[in-house]
Amino acid sequence: MAKKTKVDVISLSIVILNILIVATLITLVVLITLYMTGKLEDTNVANLDQETAVSAVITTTPITTATPEPDIEVPETTEDTTEPAEDTTAPEDTDNTGDTAETDETEDNVVEAVESDSYDDSFFLNDMFIGDSIYTGLVNYGYFPDRQVFAEIGLNPESARTKKIGGVTVTEKAKKLEPKRIFIMLGSNGLAYMGNTHMAEQLGLLVDELREVCPDSYIYIVSIPPVTKAHDAEGQETMVMVNGYNKLLKSMAEEKGIVYLDLCSKLQDASGYFSADYAEADGLHFLGSAYKAMLSYFQKSIQL
């Protein structure tokens, strides 16, 4: 009887050992899969240290363009636009818009954040805005009609490529609108769970798809906004993550030959966090005043 009990114990031990081995193998397969797809990446990565992440970046580098369509002559010729401000003053993004006077004045092609919150409604008459819940405020606050905005709560650079909003995809909507400019601000929703590199790559693919259907449109990559100090302390989305991702966006824009707009620095306070003048109570979303600051920055940066 004792011998049979001993055999049973050994058999049970072998079964448990086999279960542990199988569980370990499954865990390794999952981790390897996540790593290969870029989703295992630390969301804090972007070659930024803590001190750099918390400090405000007051200027942004607009990128020289490598594409023929949004080149020097387009804003100043008789394009299908009714915007005299754009026609008489070229955007600041060097080769993308051809403002040689501004290029001479600013070293390293730097666009400084604009202080005034005034802007001209007609400037954005035929522009398109692609984003998440922050950009839904452009419609909810009455800044633009729904036809100019492709935005939804929870949208990120990956889902934006395939998601249908109002029955159409982003490229279908862009193709129908044929916008003069496209302002893309995506990534805040993925900071807590998607790899920064993966998000930047997905946004780059979105740019390629928009270029294919709207070859004459100017495309602007907008930095994601900052978070408040209180929200940063919660640890889910932090300024380390924000600045890290924005750094990758800037590099991606440079590779694509399109303009990067550093909205983040426009909305920061002296300590480098989301200013109380612009931030909602959750530390992420915009007060109505933030939209005015954003649109003013867009217009004046392009017209410099």
C-alpha cells in the first residue's frame, strides 16, 4: 500500500512539472510576440532622461519637405483657395512653404511658440483635423463643422487607419474633402499601453495613406499635448512619455519631409506641465481656451 502511494505522489509531481513547463513556454511565446510587434516597448522610452522630459521645449523645428506638391510656389499661386493670408505669406516650414525671409532670420529653421490666442476663422475654411477626443472638442465647441473633423474618443495612430467614423474611413473622408491642410494629433490614448515606436510607425503609415489620396494637401504632424503635474503624479500618462513620443514624431516628420508643430510647448506652464489656463480637471483634455491657443499657434506658425 505504501509503495502504491509513493508511485501516486511521483506521478502527481510529474504532472505538475509538465504543467509548469507548458505555462512557461506559453509565457515566453507571448512575450516574444509582443516584443516583435513593438507593443512590449517601455512607454517611457525615447532617449529622454527625467530632467529633459519635465523641462519645457519652447521651440520646434519645422521640417524641410522632400515632396514636390506642397513646395514653394503652392501657397502663393492662385490655388483653389479663398485664403488671402496664406497666399500673401508663405508658411514657415522652409522648403515645404518657401518663406526664405523667415529662414534667414531663424537658425536651424525654428518656429517659436506664438503668444497671441487670436486667429482668423477663414484661414481654416478648407482644412481637416484628425485626432482623438481632444479634437472632438473642435466640433463640440463649435469651432468647425463635422465635415472637417475626423475624431473620436479613444482613437490612436493605429486605429485611426481603419476605424470608420460617420460611416467613412479617414482616407475616404479626406479624399472627399480634398483639404488644403491636414492637422494630425494622435497618440495620447496609446501612451499607457502602446509602444512609442509602434505608434510613431503607425502614424507614419497614416501619413503615407493620406498622401496617396490627397497629394496636394499640406500635412502637419502636431505634438500631443502635455499633462498636468497632478496627472503626471498618477503615473499612467507622464511628461516623460509625452516628450518621448513627441521626439519620435518629430523624427518621423523629418523623414517624411513634412512639418512638425510643437503645440506641447505652447500649452505648458513654466514648470513644463499642462498649464492650468488650458487644462481640464482630468489633466489631459482641453478647456475651451486651449482650442483658441492651438488654432492661433497653427495659423501664426504657418504664416511666419
